Amino acid sequence: MDNEPLEEIAKKLEKWYGIPVIFSDEAIKSYRYSGTFESESIIKALEALQLSYPFNFKVNNNVIVISK
């Protein structure tokens, strides 16, 4: 990832892990990140992203919900 918005990263995570990712707040979609993920779980990837721009997430019925 190179300065990608969280919305695009979420689409990649959905594809890689087969778990839907939804946003409860539109503003979070524009948070931008750079970095590399290799074999992390989706939870570890999201926890790493939280270090740059804080957001919350929860897993609910195999769906990840990202919120402020």
C-alpha cells in the first residue's frame, strides 16, 4: 500500500480474507495509509493500521465493522 485510502485497503482485505468490511462512518474511508502486509491475520492488519489513524473495529457475525 502506498498512501491508499482505508476504503481501498478494506476492499483488498475483503478479497484476501473473504470477510466483508463495512464502515459506520464515511469520514474514516478517507484515512490514508502506507505499508506492507504479508501473512498477518485480518485482525492484526487492522490493529497495525490503528497505530497511524485511530479507529475502532469489531467483528460481528463474520463481518468487520469499522467506526470512529
